[in-house]
Amino acid sequence: MYIILDQIKGIGGSSQMSKATTSFMALNLLHQAGGKTYSKAEIDAFSKKAGFTKTELKKLNAPGFGIVTCYK
């Protein structure tokens, strides 16, 4: 089992605040660490490549935050 707690692109809802929060986080990650935020579909793709067979997403109350659990 592998658990990811992070900003997940595309799960924050349709409000402008949710979209802005996730976009700002992606920009901050790019600037600070050369990283980015990933969508659930992108997480599914790289977890499958790593040998995981199933993923589950649980949305949290904070805009754009979620927990993705990957199972082997």
C-alpha cells in the first residue's frame, strides 16, 4: 500500500477559489522544487506503471487536497 496526501489537480470543485488554490500550489512547487501537481488520472498511470493495481481517492475539506491510496 502507498498513500499520497497532496494537492490533487482537478478535485477541488468548480469554485474559482478551489481552482486558484490548486494552481497556486502547482506554481509554488514548480518554483521551489521543480515539481507540479498531478491529476487522479496521472497518478493512476504512474502507479499502474509501478505495479499497483487499484487506487482510491478521498477528497478532503481543504480545496484541492486529497488522499490517494494505491494498492498492489
